[in-house]
Amino acid sequence: MNVTVVVMNGALRLNDNKALAKASGFKEPVLPLVIFPESLWKKTWFEYPSMGPHRQSVLHRAMLSLEQQLNEVGGTLWASNQSVGASLKHLMVTVNVVRIIGTHGVGAYEQQMQQEIEQMANQSSILVEWVWDHTLLHPSQLPFSIDNAPRSFSKFRKQCEALPIEPPVAVPSIQYSRVQPPLSVEQVFQVPAADVASQGTGGEAAAMAHLTHYIWESKAILHYKNTRNLSIGPNVSTKCSVWLSTGVLSPRTIAHEVRLFERKVKRNESTYWVLFELLWRDFFQFQCQRYGMQWYAFGGLQGLADAPPTYNQYVFESWVNGKTNEPFVNGHMNELRQTGYMSNRGRQVVASYLIHDCNQDWRRGAEVFEHYLVDYDVASNIGNWMYIAGCGNSATKRIFNIQNQQKKYDPGNNYVQKWLNC
Ligand code: FAD
């Protein structure tokens, strides 16, 4: 049986999915494939494996949901926990793969996977196409090539924020392959979906319900700019990052809802600011694509030749385990380990503390975030760590006074009280 394989890594959704939309234009049935090779659980820079319990839980539930959605429209989801080579070999003895279409990823790990798929496909004369689908703006819309993208966010924003955002693509009418996958999602993840993630669990329906509640029902979007830096409180920020990182929700879907709300209900500085932050996300995605392996270097985009500071295990582990002398840092690290989430301000504060107060290598902190965050994303994570360290798009070191931050963003000590003794 001839099929078009759609690699759905990074885009675990049916709505506004450009790879699926493209595949719908061919006559062969579509076979959706997701590969989570075992190496993902082992991959590490220093000590922490990439996939921690919270992200595993989030991905697991998103995959279960996608499997169900596909089953409801007559399709199946091929999920694999083997290497790219083994996954494709298995597939190719079962069906005749005519072409492979997938969503382009900007990180080193994603690009390595893409290359492995291309190599296997070339050997069997299978066509491969990667579709850029995970940002508000498509690279072809930018007034510059990615390799010439401005290094400063303000320059990027000024040139890009007025560009039109493509409306979300409707779910295409697709004839799916009915070939049964060798493993169910449950078998791929091997353990039942752990109930560890505090938020963002589920698939497209859960994500849309969350977005609808945040924008339309609670109208919390109207005070986003004033509350987004708070560490605690209902709806202080959108909490969409988890769904963006798994690709359950596209950024264009969020932008579309925001713009609709602006037209139908109200437009203010806060509604604008949600789009502003999504543009920060785009900025880091394009930067990550542009800089390739430099993204992972200690000297970052500034190309600094300094040697990384000496690792101090006691200092570092005190930070990870919330045992420093700073209650505001400890509370945030406790929240991260227990829930997989931390507010943006919390992330800035704990990163500044580790880099500038403890004099530790920012990449070790980034690795801990990669392991624990439910919304881990290589571009946003490393881009922000480099920004605080002063080796990213700007050479200015972002140094926070921890106690002043606590006074400003947790004046009643409610946040610290909640997370201190966990
Ligand atoms: P909101 O405040 O509601 O923002 C809306 C959306 O805009 C977010 O979902 C996110 O997609 C985007 N956004 C907001 N702030 C930023 C930012 N500074 N950089 C890039 N995009 C942004 N975000 C991740 O998605 N994954 C990460 O791995 C990640 N690591 C970070 C590490 C550090 C050290 C820092 C300082 C920030 C990091 N961020 C990361 C950015 C930001 O903290 C989170 O996106 C945000 O806290 C998620 O909560 P929210 O969805 O409620 O954000």
C-alpha cells in the first residue's frame, strides 16, 4: 500500500497543521508518525536527561489525545520509541512510503532527526519535505533572510510586528491509512501517564478550552501586561507555553483568537502585549535556526572565548533543590521540580542567581530547565539563558537583585509561603 508519511513531531495537532494540509493534496493515504527515540530519555549535556517526568507526562497525554482524534477520523497514529532508522525500517516493510512530509524543527536534536530521516529516505528514493510551521511569521514573510535577521529584539520587532499573521489553516479532509501500528501510545511510553504535570495536560480540545477560558470567559487577557510577572494567582499569564512547545496549539491560533477578541470585545495594551511576547518567541526561533551549533556554546552568540566557571556541586545542587539562602529562589525551584512550571519572572530571577550570584555555567541551569519544564523549547530556553548571561543577542548581563524582586513580585510573601517547605 502506498502512503504519504507525515512526521508529526513538534506539531501534535490536526488544526492549523501545514504538513497535514500539504499531505492532503496527494492521492496516497496519510500515515501520521511520531518518533520519540529512547535516546531522548538519555540525552544529556552534563547530568540531567532531556526528558523529565513532567514533560513526559505532557507529551504522553497529548499523544493519547492525538491517537484518539485520528482514530475518530478513521486513521491511526504510528508512535515509535526506537531510533529513527529502526522506526522507518519497520514502517517501510509494512507500507510503501512514497513521500515524507514533516514540520521543520530549529534545534540541533530536531535537525539531526531530520537529517537521519532524509538519509534513509534518499536510499529508497523517497521524497522528503520539511514545512516551517511553528512560528507566527513564516520565514518567507520576513524582510530579511534568517541568516541576516537582526540580533536585537527591538530591531526585529520594529521590522516584523506589522506583518500579517496567516490565519489558521482549517483541518484538511484527509484519507488516512488504516494500517495498524505495531505499538499503541501507551506501549511507546511504557508507563501509564503519570499525573505529575500541574497544567497543560491533554490535547487540542483541552488547549482550546483553556485558551477560550483565558481570553473570552475570564477576560484575563485584559490585564495581562500588569499581571504577567507575578509568580502566583489565577490567570496571571496565558499559560499557553506548554501547548506551544508540544505543538498541540499553533501560535497563529492564539494570535487569531487575540485579534478576534480585540475586534469584538476590546483592544488594549495587554491584548497587544500577548502578541508582543509571541513575537519574542518567534525571535528566538529564528535566532536558533540562524546560529546552529553556536546556540549551545558557553560564549553564546557573542562568541566569548572565556572558559566556563568552575563547577561547584554543593552550590549547584543547593540551587536545584531549593536550598539556597534566598527564599524567593528556593520557592521557584521547588515549584519547578514539583510541577514543571515557573513564571517568566521566576525563571529570570533563578537564572540570574545561578549565573551572577553563584558564578555557575548557564548551560547547566539550562539543562535543569530542559529536564523539568513542561514547556521546554530549545530556542526559548537557551535564548533566554543566554540573554540573562549576557552572551545572547545582547552583551548586557541581566543581574537581578533577588530581595528587591521578591518585594516587588511577591509583596505578601504568599508565593514563597506556598512553595518554601515543599
Ligand atoms: P505568557 O506570559 O502568557 O506569554 C505568552 C507566550 O509568549 C508564552 O506562552 C511564550 O510562548 C511566549 N513568551 C513569553 N515570554 C517569552 C520569552 N521570554 N521568550 C520566549 N517566548 C516567550 N519559554 C518556553 O516556552 N520554553 C522554555 O523552555 C523557556 N525557558 C525559559 C528560560 C528562561 C531562563 C527564561 C527567563 C524564560 C524562558 N521561557 C521559556 C520564556 C517564558 O518564561 C515562558 O514562555 C513563559 O513563562 C510561559 O508562561 P506563559 O505561557 O504563561 O507565558
